[in-house]
Amino acid sequence: MKKILLAAFLYFALTSVPAQNMPTATEQPANLTITVNEGIELLSVIQVLSGQLNNSTPSSYKIAMKKYFLPYRTSPAVTTMFMVNNTVYPDFVELGILFYDFPNIKMHLLPDSSFWYTVIPKDSLALYLTQCMQFYKDAKFNSFYQAHTADYTTWATELNKKIAVPVNIFNNFFNSNNKYAWHIYLDPLNDWGAHTIIAEKLLPFAKNTITYQLGDLGGVDSTGNLDFKTNVYDLAWHEGTHAVTDEVLKKYRAKIDSLAYLLKKDDALKKQNITDWTHYFNELVPRAVSIALSRKYRSNADYERLLSFETNRGFPHAKLVSDVIYNNYINQRKVQNFKDVFPLIFNALVDNYK
């Protein structure tokens, strides 16, 4: 297989007191589902057994997984993954959402236009996923999955409590109440962070979904349960923006490309596998949205901390773009649709970086 590019975003945890203007409503957002997706977990297990998911964060769940699946480490799916010469990053396991009808596992076909065919030949990818389905059956994967459903429910319940407010803020921000189905797939074998899954690129019928996998970064609660410690505000606002703006970015691709001269070489960007302006801008917008919403709904210390973090991570335009979003769409609604903020962003970039 060819190298699978890293698309995961690494998070840092923020702990703070909410700002005074933070909404206090705790009602659960419509259409929010948090779970461990059985298909994603299947692919994660296989990557761990093959040595292609370099997760160093210890947990009792990982110990139980390795004990259960160790007898199957020479299965065809595992050996195929083991033989890959290049690093396989945890965004690859997003293909697990193709599987369905557990425990009678079946698989939706990838669209011919899928990005994954640009990095993995179609026949090779089809063979590997077929081997994964056979692994599922041979290893009685569903038995392991069902044995841990209580853990999955506990993890999901706790995250649900924390993320309700930021998701509601996001829905209001994009005027998207009840429009998007939110699916957060907990990924306890992945300690890279969060990764947005543009579900409709894998499943054409999955339009209007905001889907992402969230890894375990080592947090535990008072009873020792994984708590998927993360900045839930940045998670909802950053990752959600990726899903919502994907089509808008395509519309403005020519204009975005015309600003490529603004990208400067930066070691911090290189570490995130961001090497071209298009990728940079695709990441800049969600980060700017999260910064702008933090300015409105979180404490000033949180806002300053996030702004500094993103700037130091190689995004010097974050302040300017977040200010445009804040001034024109959050603090005042000078434009009614978020897509209409983009021309303002382009003008500001041109005017300020002549």
C-alpha cells in the first residue's frame, strides 16, 4: 500500500472557568450520538496487532484487547497491514464506517471518486477490507465488542455531559439546528487525537452528518474509567467546521489558490504534515472559528490561550481571520450566512499581507 497521509489534529486540554456569557442551557443537542463504532474499532484493533498504530497511552482496555486478540496476530488482515512499509495513521480507520449489519458484517462499497483510491490501489484496498471482515468472523470480534458495551456507554455518557453546550453553540452559529446528525466515535486505541470524517465521501447517503473519531489521550476519571479528556469546545467547533465548510471551500478553490504566496515554511506546520496552502487554509478556517467562538463564549484567558496555541503551531493568520469572523458573524451578524464571510476573509488577507 502507498503511504496514508496524516489528517488527524492533535489536541491540548484546556481547563478553565466558563466566561460570563457562556450559555447555561444543558439540554442535549438534537441528533447527537456518541459511541464506539464497531467497524472503526475493528480496523483499530488490526492496526494495533500489526504494529501500525503506535499508541503509547496505557489503559486496561488496551490490555484486555491484546489479551483477547493475540491468537489472531497472524491473520491475513494483520499480516497485510504489517507488511506496509510506510506509517499508517489513525485516520485510515475511518473506513470502518463502511461496515454495517453487525454481527452479520457487511460492507458498503466506496464511491469510485474516493480519496482513498488516490493513496491505495482499488484492488488492494478491497482485498484488505475483505480480509478485515474475515478477521471479524474468525476472531469473534462481536463477542469482544459486546463484552465492553458497558465501558462504551460509560465513556459516551460522560462526554455527552461535557459537550452538550459547545454543540448547541455550534448549531446556533451555523443556523443548523436539527439539520446535522452528529456522530462522535470514541476510538480508545488511538492516542493521536480527533479526526473529522467527511462521511458523505465514504457513504454518499450520509449527507448532513458531522462525524469524527476521538482518541484516548490518557485521561481517567476518579474510578479509573477512560474519560477521553479533550477541549470539548475546540473539538465541537474545530471539527464541526471541517464538515460544514467542506463544500464552501471547493466553491472558493480558485480564490484560495490565488493566495498561496502567503504560506511560509514553518517547522511546526511540517510536523502536522501541512505542506501546501490549500491544506493550510482548510485548517486555518476551523481554527479561526474556534478562536472566534472562544472569544465570545469562553473566558478571555481561554481565548488568549487558544489563539497563542494556534499561532505558535504555525498559523500566523489565525488572529486576523478569527477577528473577521467575530466582527462580521458573531459579535454582529453583518452577513447572514457563514459562506458570505469568505470574501471578507480573502480581502482582509490581501489588505494586511501586501
